[in-house]
Amino acid sequence: MAFDVEAYRKGVVDPARKQGVPNDLFTRYALDEATAGDKELFEARVEEVTKYWRTLKLKKTHAAVADALLAAHAELKGSGQLTLAAFRERRERAHKEEQEYLDRLVTALAAANPCISETMVGRLISGTAGAAGAGSGGGALDATTVRAALKRHNLRVMDREWKLPVGPPPSQARSLREPLAVLGLRLSADVVFGAERVRAGFRLRDGFRLVSEPAVVNEQEVTRARQARARAAQDERQTAAENIFVIILGSVRSPAGYDTLIGWEVVEALRGGVEAGLPARAIADQAASLGLVLEEAEELAVTLAEAWRGGAAGSGNAVQEIHDALAAGRLRAARQLAAALPDAERAEMSGQVEAAEARVRTLLTGADEAWSRHRPEETAALLAEAAEIAADHDDIQARLRAIPPPPPPSVEAGADGTRVSVRWAPSPARTGEVAYRLVRATGRAATTPDAGEPVAETPANTAVDETAPLGERVFYTVFATRTEGIWSPGADAAAVLLTPEVRDLVLATDAESVTGTWRAHPGIHEVNVRRTERGMTGRGTRPTSVTATGFTDMRLRSGTAYQYRIEAVYLGADGARRVSAGLVVTARPERPPEAVSDLAVELPTETASSPSGTSTRSDGLSALVVWTPPTSGTVQVRMASAAPRWAAGTTVSAADVSRHGVALPGAPVTRADGRVALPVRPRHGRAFLTAVTCAAGGSVAVVGATVPISLADAVRGLTAARFGDAVRLRWDWPEGASLARVQWYPAGSTGDGPTGEVEIRPRRYIDSGGLEIQVGSDPVTVAVRTVTGEEEDRVVSPPVTVLVPGRGVEVTYELRPARLPWPRRAVLEVVCDRTCRLPPLVVVGRSDGILPLSATHGTALARLPARDVTARKRALITLPAPRRGAWGLACFVDPTAPPEDANAQVTLVRARRRR
């Protein structure tokens, strides 16, 4: 390709005047692949380019760059690098260095940024190449190389730019800060949809909308949420919520729409992190915590960070200072800053300041009109919005502070023991934070906040008066304020009379008297007690003796129910008696309750019932609590995790008893032995059962015996298989069991002790594949209990049992021909290992010489009746022999014998043939 001088000058020489000599030798010497591939063409091009450089020395504008190019050429020539191979090696080395630099740069970007904008990609292509080439190889990094590096490091490129809000935040966005803080919310959308739905995800780029449902902020949705909020409980936060709804409705109805408002809210929420220089990833996390979907959160964070680095938010930027002043409500400062701007920027920023000033004038005019129509809350709202825009206008703040909030619409007060609880509906104020003063007065309600006794000053809508006078009619009044010293009219509650009843009333009875004790308030004057028989009317009779702490009533009829009314009497400041509503209790004179002394627990047993010996378990397994019923009082059994603090025989109040554990449900059943039994489902682990005998009146009880009850989970799937005198056991271990205790007894035995006992731990059980015990030949019952815990904390499960049948009598028999003189007879020789009654037998034969396998596997040649045999003593029985041929003969228990003759369990074993 011919050397294009003009193109070379524009593409290489002119840029070199500013950027220096190109590092890429192929670019410096105008070489392409065709020219560089031929040695003669390569040398010719080098010579041609150097001649051109010499001609440039004659031009004043290019003399310096020509000298630099010729000096670099001389250096290459002197070092022997003016060859095609050297050029290629240098290009490859430069390319490698550029790639390494680009990788380091993109790695750093990916660490701080979740994605990257097209603007930043352009900067990488045009700007970072110079940084790489300055020390390495040369030319600009092309777009393909840069995008490949971004892809290699999983750094996503935004498909479109994010349009940030322009100018300062609107006044509505600033007005949202305080009410949202009162409600503990972060965005205005939280009030419409609920914070949980908003945090589940929303989109913002193409307009606000929830991700999980087709919901947007419009007038209908805001009205629905506003009505739902109004139906909820009224509290001090209602004013804040109402202010937010008003602001949202205003934005929805404005030309800019709600999207502008919520966009500013999100940007302002992230502003602090951006100004602090946090990485874009950290800012994206903050945006995602608001509920913005991750993809949009990442792109918004990157856009904000780039805008800040580009100077759009720099503290030294005069335009931004004006924006900051407008956002902070420093309208006068913004006007002064705008006047100092250059002419090119002054017009735009002055327009924004003038728009803010015009908005303030409009709001003040509206406030004047609302005040003239006697609408103080509407006036306060307009003044508050104006104060947001012009916070440095003291006259606006003064007008706002002078408007008191409306009083609470209702106040309720009620006695609560020895104190008074007061609750009021929040003030319907729509502007500012409202606080309240609660005042107490006697005789009549307070008319000013300074009258009467101050009880509380709080932003809440409840308060408690701990020092209310007893026996006096008191009035409670609530005053509202949002500025110190400016109070609303008072809202009153109905008069309250505090006459607390006596406390901890306990009645005790014996056969002919009733005694009552209580605790009275120190300010009490006296206590009235009147007795009537249950079911009778009239004022009643005063008991024998009444004091400030109790009464005694003597000479009563045993078994008769008496009703007592106990009234507390207080004296007012005027000397008038104030009587409480009174407590009404019933008592029945009778013998005092007797304590239970023989409380006991009978644990259940789980028994294997299937033919195979597999145990079964009922999930409703219960133990029995048994005791002898006392002659007086009603017994209640209470279960607790610890023993009671009272000793047996102690008389305590029914209230104290009710706080110890829980009462076992159900009614006890009387048994044949005169004792009563009550089923109990024991807790897993250790518990204590205590018998408490309650008096008929129910006010006192006597503590009886206490017994511990411990229960662990039982084994499951217990099986037993007999092998001679040995029995192999298997079961499933419950969780937490540290030991199994195995005992066996003669079947049907009711003896005191087991025949044998062994303990085994899970590890040994697993290693042995079960447990084998020697039980002998007789039938036995095997019981397995699990043990949980160690030493004194051991807890034992109920036993799971299985019946193991006895081993059958082993009978050895032999069939042989009889000796002369009985050639047509055979002899059956029988030997038993134990003395028994041998069941009926049948001798079966086959003419083909094959031994029969069962009683039906051949011809019955003889049937032998049952007979008694002695252990290890041969019994010889003759029977007819087959007439001829080699017959196969075997002996079996006769299946046709009557059941009563076939009860004996025997095992017939054919003896080995004698040689």
C-alpha cells in the first residue's frame, strides 16, 4: 500500500504534537501487514517515512515533533531494533502490557461497581488507553477489547442511562421527612401499600410500580389506604399518617405525578452515602434495602456515583450550593448565591429561586384566606409548607407557632386498683408534632393547662396517675400543643372516684366459724362486712368481730353456705364517706380439710400382643395417681417441675396453690380397695405430683404428700425369638436412652423378683446385633425398660413386655423291623428329653422309598394313642410293617387327634440309622 502522506500527517504527526511520539512502531512508520510481511517493502517504507520526517524539520510548526521522531529513529537504529522482528516483538509486548493494565483497571471497577454505564465504557476506550500506552505499547484500546474485558470480569454494561431528577427536591419531598420518621417508615409508598409489600420489591425507572402485584399509586389506591388507616386504632401517629396522605394526593393530582415525588425520595435517601464517597455497590445495597429491585438499584447507584464524581454534587460547585440551599429551605441564601453566578448560569438558577419565592407567596395567600374562614388547621398546613421552602423567614415560623392544635376529641379515665388510667383520642392536627399535658383537678375540671395538678406531659395518648387522692371525685383534662406555651382548649373526662377494694382476701373455716383476712390500702377509713345466708335477701348481719385487717364470724351452722360482702370505706376532704363497690365471697363452715398422706404413682406396662411377639405402644400412655380420700375437703393433684415450697400439712391460700404447677384434669375413680385413682400423662423427664385438699369455700387448702414421677420414652418394636433355651431380643432405641434394663419372669408369675436381669448399652447392643439371654425351657415374660440420664438424675420408662413360649419336648424316634418271631412287625423306639405326655402319633410310609415330609405326604400305616413317657427312657412300640418293598417311613404328631390330646409341644427328630 502506497504511503499516504496527508493521511499520515493527520492521523499520526498532528496528534504526536500533543501526545508525544507513538509507542506503536507500526503506527509510527505507517506499516500495514502487507508492507511488514516483505523485507524489501519494510525497509523501503522505513526509509520513505524518515525522509518525510526530515522535510517536516523545515516547518516551524512541526520541527519539534520531527526532531523527536528522528531521535527515536536513531535510538532504534543504534540498538539494532530497526527490524521487522523487533517491531513485532515490541508490538506483542505492548499489547500484553495493555491487556494486563486493562484487566487491573476492570478488576478494580468490578470490585466497587455492580455495573457500568456506556459513558464509563467510552472513558475506558478513550482515556485509559493513554494511561496504558504511556508506559507500554501504544494506541487506543478499541471497543471490542474493552467490552471483552468487561465481560470477562462479569461487569454488566447498562443498556440505557438513568435520568436523574433535575434541580432541588420539591417541597413535598422535604415535608415527608418528619411524618415518615414519626411512623418509622422510609418511603411514602409504605403508607399506601405497607412497608412489607414495598420491601418485597418495586420498580422506578419507568414509573413506580410494585413487582409482585399490579399496584400503582393513584388517587383511588391512596383513598383506600387512607380509609383503612382511619378505621385502625387512633394513636399519636395518626396526624403523621394524615399529613403523608395529603402530600401524596397532591403529587398524584399534579402534572409531574407521583413518580417525581418517589424518585426524589429514593435519591435523597441515597444522597448521604454518595456524598460520603461510598462505593457504588454499597449505595446499591442501600437502594435495595428500600425495596428497589436489584438491577435498578445497581444502575441508579452507579449513575449517582458518576454524577457526584463528575462534579454535579460537589460542595464547591456554586450551582449545587444553590440547590442545597433550596433543599434546606434557605431561600434568602439561595437568592444571594444566584446573584453571584456568571451570566450564563444566573438566569436558570434565578428562575428556580423565583419559582420557590412565588410558591411561598401563594402559600401565604392561601393561609390568609383559610384563617379568615376560621380554618386553623388548614392555615397551619399552608404555613408549614411555606416554612419548609423558606425556613429562614422567621415571620412565617412565628405565625405557625401561634396557631394551637385542636384538642383531643375524647378523653376517658378509669380507676385501676390504686391508680387511674387515662386515655384520649389523638388531636386531629394535620401539621407538626403534637404533645399533650394531662392535668388533674378536684371539684371541677381544669380550664387552663396551669390549673390543677400536672400529671404527665407526653407525645403518647395514654398516661397513668399513680398519686390520685382516695375518696375524692377528680377530673382529668388533656391539653394539646405543638409549640411550647401555645395550648389548645382542654378536653375533659368524666369524674373518677378512687375507692380501691381490699386485696389478698382469704377465708378460712372450721365446723362453726368463718375467718377472713385481707390487706387494705393505708388510706382506708374502715371496712364494712355484712353476712347473709346464701339465697336470702336483706342487708345482712355484721360478723362477731371486724378490724381493718380481717373479721371473725362465730356460732354458725355447719354445712350452711354464707355470703359475705366486704366494702372499703374512705373519707373525702369534705368528710363524706366514700364506699367501694365491695367484694362478695361465699364460705361454708365445716371441718378443716385433711391432708393426703399416701399419694402414690402406678406406672403402666406395655405388652406385646401380636403372635410374632412384636410389642405395640399407645401414644396416650398414662400412669395412675392413687390415694385414700380424706374425710373432709376436695382433693386436687397438681403437677410441677419442682417440689412445692410448703411442707406437708401446711395450710395455704387457694391463690397461692393456683400458682404452683397445673391441676391434673379429670375426675378420680373409686377402686375396690377404697382408694381413688386418677390417670396422668407424665411429662418426659422428672416432675412432682402434690395432693392438695381444698376447703369447701375454696379460699384455703392444706398441702399433702408429694411424690416424684419420672418417665422416659419406651423401646419400640420389641421382638423375641427362642433358640432352644436362649432367647434373642431386638428393639428400636428411643432418642436419648443411655441404657436398657432387661428382666424376665415365669409366664403368669406375680412373684416379687425377676428370674433374671441384665443391662445393656446402645453401643454393645449395636455391635452384637441385639441381645441374647438364657431363660431355660419354660415359658417366660420378658420386660424391657429404658433408662435416661446418669446417677441420681436417672429417669426410667414404663416396661415393654413380650411373652416367650416354652421350648417343646424333643422326641427322638427310630423305626426298624422287629426281630423274630415277628417278621411282619416293625418297632418304633421313642426317647424324650423330658418327662411328658406324648401326643397321638401317626406313622406315614411311601412305597417309593422317599421319606415323607408331613403327615399327608404318604400313607398312614399306623396311628398310636397318647401315652405318658419318662425322660431319657426308651419306649418301644410295635406296629404292622409294610408287606414288601423298600418303604420310606417317618413319624408325625397325628393331625386328626382330638385337641385335648394334642396340647403337648413336641419336636420329633428322626434318629440316625445305626450301622
